[in-house]
Amino acid sequence: MLEHVEAAGIPIRWNTRVGSVSSTADGVAVHLVDGSTIDADYVVAADGAHSAVRTSLGIEMEGPRSDASFV
């Protein structure tokens, strides 16, 4: 996937922490912890089941909360 993203000329930010995401008329605004904002058409929330990105957009989690048991 990384090769396709780079080949398309899409910028990648490594070691970047998202504070929140909000919907805009044109897409989304990604508010970073460092105080900067990225305007984007789309955002892919790949930050796990307890996604801060999903939560900040008000999207409910579907499915089981946990499929593992720990002792």
C-alpha cells in the first residue's frame, strides 16, 4: 500500500499524532497534537478498536467490544 500511496504523490506524515478529526463542507479537518491542521478529502482511521479518530467523528463502533478473554 505504501508504494501506491507514494507513487500517487500523496504526502505521508510519520510519527504524527492526531488530536481530533472534524467534518467540513469539503471533507475533513485533521487536528494534530502539535497544533497544526490538515485539510483532507478523506481520512482512514486505522488506529484500532478504540479509535480516537472514529470517536471524534461520532461514529459508533459496531460488533463485539472484545473477542478475547484475559486471565
